[in-house]
Amino acid sequence: QERLLTSRKHHSEQYRHHTLCGEYVASKSEVILADYLYLLHIPYQYEQPLLLGRSTYYPDFTIRHPETGEYFYWEHFGLMDTPGYSKNAFQKLNIYCQHNIIPTINLITTYETKEHPLISQNIENLIQEYFVL
């Protein structure tokens, strides 16, 4: 199986959740996302640096379409019921848009709150929509 390898190794306390392919991610929801991508043979990188203007960002997932080679970014916003977090999330979305990384075009986004957790079926549907021809 072809994969894009992650250049950063995460072993800090923040990255304590282990995926099927042996990398560490920051949340249980990111484990689910990574595992779906891995099991469906979708090449990805976790938190790879992305230079936008003069700043470097770390999208949760950088994904290369297995057929077209086109790059997509996937951001999971997991604490949307936290005011400071949601404000930062929308600022990040604005920066992406300023650099032609547009939701539903080449930016996939998922969201959750305590009352509305991430649903595996939604992840599977998004992967099918974007990456399965």
C-alpha cells in the first residue's frame, strides 16, 4: 500500500492516541479519520507543514487523491462548543480561503461538540465522495 509518510514523529503528551498504521495523533476522532484513510488505501500525511503566505500551518491531514494525484486538506474541529476554539477554527478557515484552499472543493472539514460527536458513517461518506471514483 502506497502512503505518504509523516515527517514529524509525535510522542508528546498531546499526541497520545495511536492509529492502525503506527502513528500518534492528538485526538480519538483523528484516530478514526486516520484509520479510515489507511484502511481505504488513501495516501495521507498527518500534520504536515503547509506554508501559506509567511505563516506555516499544520492541517490535520494532507491527502493525495489516489487516482488524480490532486491534494486535499482535511481539518477536524473537535471542540466547537468551546468559544476560543471555535473562534480560532473560523480564523483558520478564513486563512485557508485566502490561499485558495476552499471548503467542499479542496478542503474537507468535520466538526463536533460534546453533544454532537463525530459519526463514523459521515467520515466514510466523505471519503467515498472525495476519493473513491
